[in-house]
Amino acid sequence: MPQITFATNNREFHKDISEAIKQYFKANGKSQRGNTSLFLKAFFMYAVVISIYLTLVFSNAWFGIQLPNLVSILMLCTMGTFMAFIGFNVMHDSCHGAFSNNSTINEIFGYSLNFLGADCYYWKVKHNVLHHTYTNIDGVDDDIFKPPFLRMSPNQPYNSMHKNQHKYMLFLYGISTLFWIFYMDFNKYFTNKVHTTELPKMSLKNHLIFWFTKIYFIAVWVITPIVFLGVSKFLIGFFLYNFVMGIVMSVVFQLAHIVQGVDFADAQNLGNIAKIEEDWAIFQMKTTFDFSPNSKFLTWALGGLNFQVEHHLFPKVSHVHYPAIRPIVKEICKNHNVPHNEFKSFWLAVKSHFAMMAQLGENPKLVSA
Ligand SMILES: [Zn+2]
């Protein structure tokens, strides 16, 4: 991985904003981590997923209840959506250490990702370190590296497939969780790398957790449904809920960074020792957007991922606090003449993501000609 440094000549914004948020929590006597309502939300989301799983898999074998196909389809779509919600609300906060004041609780709830079939050890490197530090920097931020099918940065090589990427990307988003569980995790495990970043030697504990996760996933989410429902019903159900989860997860994460108006940087072109001519916090503000900040439902369901500006500045602050700290962040941005980017609604952000992907799918030679 290239060595990347950020400019340090304009750190006043970062200092001011950090101080203001510290003061907010002090003045209100609040912890920066999650609260009781977050625990209740986590419990509710898990209850929805587990009860749908039990109903779909065992209702016929144990109680002789044959669910109508339409009901099964609706339940599978709901389960896929709530699995993504567990990812946003429980796993994401926990892996950042923001879910609870207790680090053991954060570690346990961080395994929510393992519950979904992927490994949280790799997520913490990919997301907490690479994505959060080097947001939208091509060559390091694994979130924007999806070759050869998707071109997610103007610095990436173009191929003729990309001109249609905005038309087929939803299908790729749909299969992304299956790709993650069955390919990407193993690729990281056997290469001991996340994208261009070499990992330290993995501990025995993490080796065991990795293999336990994969065996648990196959046993609970593949073999058990096959035994109770048969192969064809299993295949349809497995594909459907994963497809829904993949689309919900991918779209929500992409709306913050791959939209019109964001900045990109290219570590590979900058050389092995790259310098970003911007303070880290200001760079975050130029590469990140909020969306639909006034929607109570989205704020509840998406685990604060509609407040990505606040999240990128303060990843260790639980998402339950983002609506309250957002006006403070906006005020300080205004004072320092730093952009605070946002889309008023979810659909405006979705539209901008599709438009951005269409733009990135244009042949750069023709665009510059
Ligand atoms: Zn994050």
C-alpha cells in the first residue's frame, strides 16, 4: 500500500469541531456511545430476523403450516432488509467501538457481521482503517475498487462494459453479500491482504473465528434449510434474501461517497509516498455526503448512515447522537468555510448515485476530446 499523508497546515477546522463535540457531550452529561434505545433496537432487529428464519424453515415440519408463496416472498424480503439493518445499526456501531462503553460488548455485537456470514476482522481493516482514513482514494479505499465490472473513480481504467454500468450495477449490488461471504473473505484470508494493504499475522483466535463463522453459516443458513425445505425452495429463498440485503447494504453505503460533487484522489498515480493537499478532516468533508437528514424512519433504520458526514468526522460516536450533533457540525463548517454536503432526500441521493455511475461509465477519451 502506498504511504499516504495529509497536509497539516490547516488543522483549525478539525480542532474546533472536535472541541465543540466534546463540549456538547460534557454539557449534556451524555456518553458518546450507544444508549438503551439502541440496545432495544438491536434486540428488535435480531428478533425480526430470527423469528422469520424459524417460521420459514420449521413451520411446515414442526406445525404442518404451509406458508403461501407470496407470504414467504414477503418474509424473505423483510428478513434481507432487516439483516442489512443489523449490519448498519449493530455491527457498524460495534465494530467502530461506538455501540457501548464496554469494549467486550462492542466486540460481541461486532460479531453481528459473522452472524450474517462474513468476518468482522477483515471488515475492521477494510472499513475502520482503509475506508475511514483514505476515503475515495483510489488504490487504498477498497470500497471503490470493483474492477472490472464497475468503475467507481475517475482514476480507474476504463473498459467498454462501463458505459452500461449504471444499468447493471443493481444486479452486482444484489449478489455482493454472496460474493463477500463465499469469495472476498477467503481471498483476504488466503492472501492476508485487504486490497493493496498487507495484514499482520492473524492470531489463532481470529483464525478459529473465521472458520467457525463459515462452518456456522453453511450449517445454519444452507444445510438446515435444505434438510427442511428441499434444494429448490432453499435456492430461491437464499438468493432472494441475500439479493435484497446486498442491494440495501450497497446502495446505502454508496450514497455517501459515489455521488455527483464528491472529490476523489488517486494514490497510485501520486506514487508510493502520496501527499493529499488537504487536512484529513477537510478531505472527509469533500468526499462525503449526508442524505435525508430529517427522515425519522431512515435515521432509525440506517444506523445513522444518512449522517455520513458526522459519522466520518466522529466514527466513535454512536449514530444515535448524529441528529443532535449535526447542527453543531454545520455551524463550524460555516465558520471555517468548509462544505457540509447533503441531499435533502433519499431519492435525490439515489438519483445522484446513478448519474455519477453513468458519468464514470463514459469513455474518458471521448469526454476529454
Ligand atoms: Zn463507518
